[in-house]
Amino acid sequence: MGAIILAVTTITAAVVFSVQNTSSVAISFLFWRFDVSLDLVIFVALLVGMMNGAVFTSLRKLKRSAKDDKLKNV
């Protein structure tokens, strides 16, 4: 339940921040350079961060589960 509250709070804060920062920013990555709205950059960064957190948490749980199963079979 705490994770859901944290996620909703984070997303709400990102939405408020994005609405207040709609200016265009220049993004440079390797050889590419383009202008993007700041709110889009914020949402993409938030989404990538949340996806990474979910993947790493799932991997850690799977590893722990496999370790527990191995100990039970011994």
C-alpha cells in the first residue's frame, strides 16, 4: 500500500512540475541534438526510472526466491 501511495505522490508531483515548466529545451545525445518540451523530458525520465526500479526489484525478488527454494531442497 505504501508503494502505491509513493507512486501516486511522485506522479502527481511530476504532473504539477510539468504543467509549470512547458518551455522547450535542447537535448544533446551523442551525435543527435533536438528541441523538446521540458515536460516530455520529465515524463520520459520518470517513466524510465520507474521501469528500472520495477525491473531491478523483480530481479532481486526472483533471485531471493530461487535462493530460498535452493535452501529448502537441501
